Amino acid sequence: MLRGAQVAVTPDPEGGAAPKGKPLTTATDQRGEFAVRVPAVPMRYTVVIKAPGFRVQEKAVSVSGDERVDVFFQLERDAPGK
């Protein structure tokens, strides 16, 4: 559980096209959880999470429509001096 980690969810169109739209951003709550509402259409997203002292992590997530998708991260501490 890590409170206050920064989360960005960016549409990731297929075919290598540039992402359309701005990322949706939020922060994790006191339980280390976050929620973001996206349009109820099939789309792939890139989810990036970052927090001071931890390595930035990224995952691709596919949404098929009006559904809930759970995404889990196991944050790793940065090496000292980074």
C-alpha cells in the first residue's frame, strides 16, 4: 500500500499511431488504490505509476467496453543514489 503515487492513464491506439487525447491522472489513496473512468468503448491504454523512491512502472491494459478492469502493480524501490 502506497499512498500518493501518481497514476497516468493514456489511450494507446493500435498501429503505432500517436496517442489521442490527454492522459487521465490521479493519485493512489490511503490503501494504495486508484480508479479512473474511461469511455465505454473498446480501447487499449497505457497505465504509468510513479512515486518518489520507487521505479516507474508501466502496463498495457485493454478495455472491451463497459467493464471494470483491475490493474495491479508491485512497486520496486529505486537503487540508492538515483
